[in-house]
Amino acid sequence: MPAPLLTVRDLKVVIGGRHILHGVDLEVAASGTTALLGRNGAGKTTTVRGILGLVPRTGSVLLDGEETVRLATHALVRRGIGYAPEDRGVFAALTVAENLRLAERPGAREPAYDLVYELFPELRQRARQAAGTLSGGQQQMVAIARTLLNGNRLIIADEPTKGLAPKVVTEVAQVLERAAEAVTVLLVEQNLAVVRRLAQHCAVLADGRTAHRGPTAELLADADEARRLLGVGRAGHGGTVGTPARTGTPARTAAHPAAPTAEADV
Amino acid sequence: MSTVVLLTLTGLGLGALYFLVASGLSLIFGLMDVLNFAHGALMSIGAYATWWAASGHLPGAGSGGVGFALAVLFGTAVGTAAAVLLELAVIRPLYTRPREQILATVGVGLAVPALLSAIWGADARPFPGPEALSGTFGLLGAEVPLNRLVLIAAAAVVLTALHLFLGRTRHGLVVRAGVEDRAMVTALGIDVRKAFTLVFAIGGAAAALGGAIGGLYFGSVDPAQGTSLLIFAFVVVVMGGMGSLTGAALASVAVGLVQQFANYYTTAGLGDLAVVVLLAALLLVRPRGLTGRLA
């Protein structure tokens, strides 16, 4: 088995005196897609932000064997990481073209506009439009397009289907599937149908710790385990990850406010 | 009529001076969330360096023609260098400690005038300017000092240059993006700290240029000149919308004009109060200022 592209060991994050991550362990396989799962508030986004150094963290983050935990975010990203954040991170006052231009890395390889416009022809038509006036789906296209411009080794997509219409969810999943043929993807996702389609491996977080690691199909085939870890029923047939079972009863239904229905097919 | 013309052009000249200080202040706050209370000190440094050079201490520089242009260039360069030094030595080590950062800029803002006083005395020094710019010109019956036009022209050039920089260059693009979401700029692989230093340099250059040619407007330089202008520059930044260059330009004109007209038609000194009233009224109607965005 090839060495993982990204290895995270004992990642801890403390923000404002509050321990958010207590020691996350994670491996992202050298190819394909690895999903990072967990209920709302489990620490998925903080883990991603911790990996990238966007929040103060301790532990170890090895990118292709190189320790990066002391690197500044921009230096780490320039080693070949594309990041599409949960809130999409689109610059609303800038045009679509300017948003893409920001992702260019002068001195590195030629930006892959051909690929981006092939995957998202709409972005070419809307190049001069302010990104803040785009729909949620279009903004997500901009966010993902920026990760594809640079020939990155790893794409980190944080809930790329969140809040999108079912049709757009399918489009985003298709793009990520195609991207994963050439680039390794770390996917934070609540929509289990998307996870099932894209991710070969997964890690599940619970309360700021890694609760499970293994093949995605194995986890989703085990309804009891999936319910215990993710708070979902019928995990093998789509659905979304639930909220934390604060009342002591596992959430049985989709809790993601704008996710597709439990039967969404991607 | 002639009074109105004179007051208008004097108000625009003063507004131009405010803009030169406020433009950098606004960009620095918009991008870096830094309230730079030392910005007035950068203006004073530019003013004194120009005065020093134009007084014959810098070879080639002088009070007339090309010599004065060289003195202004020298003053602007010294102010720019001071701004870069301020960012690297004082602001950067305190990025994660905003309260200490503000206190540090307040400290520098107090220390620089004190240092200038210690070296050249607390009294105002006559500012040597070119003979050609000390005269007046006639417009609609008013005799308007030429230096007003110099200030207005300088502000217009700086506004245009900043717009071109922000709109046409990659560094400008990074600054505009950084004003919106600094962390995301970093997450795209861009070293935003370089943009910080660049913006400080640009802001310092504009303020120092304001100091350099502000001496023509005031006819003298004194250590507290920059600090006393800073409060109005802050008013301009808040009125224009934090981080908005166009807003700063519009607010500068409004503040300069209101101040001049209120001072002339009411009691001297009431113009300052009128500016504060204007700020309060505007914020009640538009809490984010005139534009609330950049450029």
C-alpha cells in the first residue's frame, strides 16, 4: 500500500481557552478521495483549518513525508494544496475572473484555465460578474475551480454540497469525482450519498477525536456503526449526517439545514 | 461670490490634505484591521524631511523649481521608509495582540513629535516653497492661493494612482481581496504579510507627500501638525467607510468644505464641531459610511 499523502497525528486545537480538537489522527491516501465525517460540531472544519494552519495547532501534519506544522499557511498551500472552505471563501466584491486570478501562483506552472472552463463553462460567461452576486452553486464552482487551477497534489473540500440544490449537488459531485482521478481529495461532507459515491476511505470524528478510520463502504454497510458514529439511519442509501445526540437519542433524520433529502441520488 | 469660490477651493485644498493622510489610513485599516495612530507622525516625518531638504541640507534640493521637487521626493521617500520600518518593527510583531498594537502606534504617534521637538524645537518653522507657488490666481473674482491647486492636483494624482494600483495590478488585487477575507488570501498560497508591508509603504508615502506639500498650505511645519490632522483623517475614514478609497475621497471633500464654510460663516473653531456633527448624522443614516467597501 503506498504511503499516505497526508498524515495527521495528535492534532490539537485550542481556541479562546476551549479545547476544540483533543488529538485527531488522520491519513489521506495517496490517491482517490478520503472523507472526513462526523456529526455537526465534531471538529471536522477545525481539523481542516488546523491542517492548513488557519488556527493555532499542535501535533504533526506530514505532507508527503514533510513535516508542515510549523509552516505558515501560504507556504504550506504552495506545496500543492487547494482549499475550498465551508463558506466557499469567495471574494464577493471581486469578479469571477479576479477570484480565479488570485489562485494563480506566479512562478509556478501555467494555470489550468482550460480544465476549469471545461468543467465550469458558466464561469467563463460570468467572468466579469461580481462573485457576490452569484448563486450558492456558482460560488461553489468558483471555490472548486480555484483548487483546480494549480495542479495541486491535494484538494481539501469542506462541505462542498452544503446548502446546494440537488441538481447542483450532483454537478459538484461529478466534478470532484473527475478531479479525484488526477488529484487526491480530502472531502468533509455531510451528504452520505456523495460520500458513498466519491470516497474510498473515511475517518469519523467525534468530540474532537478520531472515532473511526477505514474503508467507506465498510462503515456505511454497517448500519449500527454508522448510526452510532454519524447519527443516521439507512446509511447505505443516502441521507445526511445528524446533529449531536444531545438529548441522548441519536438523530435519525437529516439534520443538515439545506442538504438534499435523505433519498437524494447523486 | 468671490468668497464662496475662495472658501470652496481652500476647502478642497484642505480636503486634499485629509485625503492624502486618510487614504493610507483607510487601506491599512481595511486590509490589516490596524488602527494606525502613528499615521500623523508619518505625515510629520514627510513634512520635516522635505523642510530639511528644501532648506539646503540635501545636495541638489532647494526651495525652488526642480530643487523643491527633489525635496518633496526626498520627504516622501523618508516617510515611506519610516512607514515600512514601523510595520516591520512595531506592527508585525504584534499582529496577534491588537490592543498592544494600538498602544504601540499611539506611542509612536506621541514619540515622533516629541523627537522632532527635541531636534528642531517646538516652534513652527517657516516652510521654504517655490516662489512660483506662493502667489495667487484670479477665479470668478477671487484671489486663490496657488498652493490650493497643488494640493488638489496631488490628491487627484494619488487617487488615480491608487485606483490603477488596486484595479490593474496583482498586488492591488491581493489588497482588495485581503480587505474582504485575509485568511482566505493566505489559504490561496499568498503571503499576505507582504501585502501588509506594501500597503503600509503606500499609506506612508501618501501621508508623507501630504506632509511635504502640506507645508505649502500652512506656510510652516511644526511637530504637532500631523497629529492634529490625524483626528480629521480618522473622521474621513469612518465617514467614507473603512477600507474604501472612493469613500475616503468623497468624505475628504465633504469634511474640508464643511470645515471651511462653518469656520467662515459662524464662529472660528465651529467648523471642527460641524465635522463631528456631520459624522454623527451620516452614521445614523449609513452606519457603514458612504460606501462601506473598497475602491
